[in-house]
Amino acid sequence: MGRLIVVSNRVQPPGDASSGAVGGLAMALAAALREHSGVWFGWSGQTIEEHTGQLSVQRIGGVTVATIDLEPQDLDEYYNGYANKTLWPLFHYRVDLSVYERSFSEGYGRVNARFADALAPLIQPDDMVWVHDYHLMPLAQELRRRGVKNRIGFFLHIPWPARRLLATLPNHRDLVEALFDYDLLGFQTEDSASAFEDYVTGELDGSVTPDRRAHAFGRTAQVGAFPIGLDVETFEAAAHDEVAVAEYERMHASLNGRAMILGVDRLDYSKGLEERFLAYEQALLDHEELREKVFLLQIATPSREEVDAYQDIRARLDAVTGRINGAFATVDWVPIRYVNRAYRRDELAGVYRAAKIGLVTPLRDGMNLVAKEYVAAQDPEDPGVLVLSQFAGASEQMTQALIVNPFNREEVAEAIVRGLAMPKSERIARWAELMADLRRTDVTAWRDAFVKALASDTAGTERLAG
Ligand code: GDG
């Protein structure tokens, strides 16, 4: 078998993955590439005034990293525009926030074509290409136009929206048609895979076979659900290193006998932070005995600050935490500690371990790796309780968490209260099952399942024959 070529918008060299990197995708891919003599291709993160197509190639940690720069206009239209103002909100069910401008989709097409121009010459006959995420949906189409016949797979890290929601996007058919140039289409969950199939049969007049081969536009793509896993071993090692232990001890000392409820998220409107704060407030209102006995630590790392909707959510969260803290705080107790900075990964592991409740309540989320990290960081003898949104992809697997509807304030409040009071034996039993499943479905299992499906896929063979 040839090499694996991974393509994603941003490239995070594997050597950097343990500390400051934010983003589940970066962590998962670093783990996947460590074992493969693969090539990782993407945007350098740099802009230059005029596009040259110049490829920069480096060898980092056994992986060849190849990047190109983009122009400022590309960044506005492709990244901040179509990817993060149009697709991200729509795919997270926020049609109200989804902005469509023709220049965005032009920029999106242009950057995908530029990626293909730089990438096509690197591809050797036996290589497999694995493209990641919503930034690069048309990439296979652009590569095919340049004569690339290799197997190409696509994995979507975010949810696939319901059919009628996607139909609100101008030119949605073109976007989906481009996906049929992939051999394999991977989604995080059954829910997303079947929403895609529903679009194919309901919106396109296509068909899907019982073994999940989708036919439309005269082409065939294999569909599958490949829930992304955690790099459990690396995360456990981080959770036991000196920094993690020191952070755990520091947190533990600062608890003052109080129980910590923890949220860790990129500061994004899909993560349901406002609803979470209001649910926590509800718990304080309904259960006065909790006051001064618990606190919520919310780590919300700033993200995509160039996009207005992110400035809006940040301002709303500042206001809600200010109001709740103003209403409930006493001289030596603040109900919400709200922190807007990034932590090191091992520091974070120490913080997870000190929390009685991991509160992971996104309104919509492809998977949510924080839920998995929280479980992996727990003390097996005295684990905390995971409260998890039914709208996080992780809820399909993590059924031993307390599963909640994040839109239902009372329900989330009651789950917090139940988690705080849960007997140790039940906490251990639930945790042990969650942890065994995390190990069984870790990032290596995810990578292997996807690569195996891509290698054995017969849709690609039909393409070569036809
Ligand atoms: C997308 C999908 C899917 C957060 N704060 C810090 C920090 N983080 C790390 C967490 C976790 C990652 O960022 C966040 O991953 P999520 O999975 O929760 O969410 P997205 O970034 O939205 O990722 C998501 C994922 O892709 C993978 O497929 O699960 O559904 O939206 O690893 O620990 N890391 C560090 N400092 C922080 O302050 N080092």
C-alpha cells in the first residue's frame, strides 16, 4: 500500500501536539500520522499579499509536512467567510447565523482549486488521500479535474445537517455533487450518516444500498459512521506528568472543600455556554443547599475572533456570568469562575481530574472530545460524573454518562444535582464502562477503520473501470 496523504485546512506538526494546540482535529491527526510515514498537506496559517502556489515542505517527527500560504482575501472569503460564517453555523443548526455571500463561495472554490494545484503533483500512484472537514468539501472534485485517480476519502468532523436545513443553503446541490467525487464519505455518527443518506434519497432522487453505497449524479460513494476517538494513551500520560499533578494539587487546594463543576470549550455558540450557565443558575435557585458548596469553572478559549457572531457570544457570556455572580456571590464565594485563556494540555488534564462533574452540554457537536478527555483523566478509585448533551456526537457512544437535553434548563440542573449526590459505587461502575469503551474506540481504532474502508472500497474501483 502507498502512503497516506492527509489534507486539512490547518496543519499542526506532530511535535507540537502536547502543549498549546487547541482543536480536537489537530490532536487526533497528530496521533494518526505518528505511525504512518505519511504526508500532511494544508494551509501554513500564513498569508502573503500575492498567491505564488509555492509549496513549503518540511520533515517533522517522521511526517512530511507540506504547506501553502493564502492571500488575505482567501482568508476572508474561504476561511472566515464560507467555512466559518456560512457552513459552520448552518451545519450546527444555526440558520439564523448562517451568512451567504457570493464572494464567500467563490473564495471557497478558489482556495480548494489552489489546494488541488499544489497537492496533485505530490500524489503518487499508490497513495490514498484523506481529506478532513467542511473547509475542503470540493477538494476531490478539483483533484479529479487534474487527473487524480487515487482513492480519496472525506471525513466530516462536524454534524451533517437535516435535509431541509441543508436545502436552505444556496447551491447546496453543487456542494453535495462535489462530495460524489470521493470514494468514501465518513461521518462522526449514525445520526449524521443517515441525515446525509436522507438528503441523497429525498433531495437528489439518488439511492442508497443496504451496504451504504450512495448513488447520485451518475456516481457512487461509500457512506459510513466513524466516531473519532481519543489518543487515550498519550492523554493518560499527560494526565500523570508533573505539570498535571501540580495543577491537580493546586486546584484541589483551591477547592476549599467545595465541589467543582467543570466546562472546557472553544468559545463557540454551538457549545451551549449560555444555556449551561442558566442551568447552573437554576440548580442554585432550586437547591439553596448547593450555594457556597459548589462552583462552576468554565474555561472558554477564545476562537475565531474575526467573526462577529463570536464577539457577540463573548459579550453575552460576560454579561450572564456577571449577572449570576452578582446575584449569588458572597464575600468568599464566587459561583462561576470564567476563564478566557488557553491552558496547556497537561494542565487541563489536572483540572479535569479535580472536577466532580464534567459538564459538556453543546447544542450541537460533531463528537466533542472534551467529554472523552474528562473521562480519561478521572481517578479510577473516585471518578467524577460526566453530564453530556444528547446533541453531542459522543452521546451515541457514551451512554453511561448522564445524558441531558441542553435546551432544558431544569433537566440539566437536576443532572448536576444527581451527579453531585451519586454514590461512589455507581460513579465507579459508570466510569469503568465509559473508560473501557474509550480504550476500545480510541483514535487508532478510528484511523484504522477509516483507512481500511478507504483501501477496500469498491466504489473507487468502479471509477477506475468506468
Ligand atoms: C471539532 C468538532 C469534534 C480546549 N481548550 C483548550 C484545549 N482545548 C482542546 C480540548 C479538546 C479540543 O480542544 C476541543 O475539541 P472538541 O472535540 O471539543 O471540539 P472542536 O474544537 O469544536 O472540534 C468536534 C472534533 O472536531 C474532532 O473531530 O469532536 O465535534 O467541532 O481536545 O482539550 N486544549 C488546550 N488548551 C486549552 O485551553 N491545550
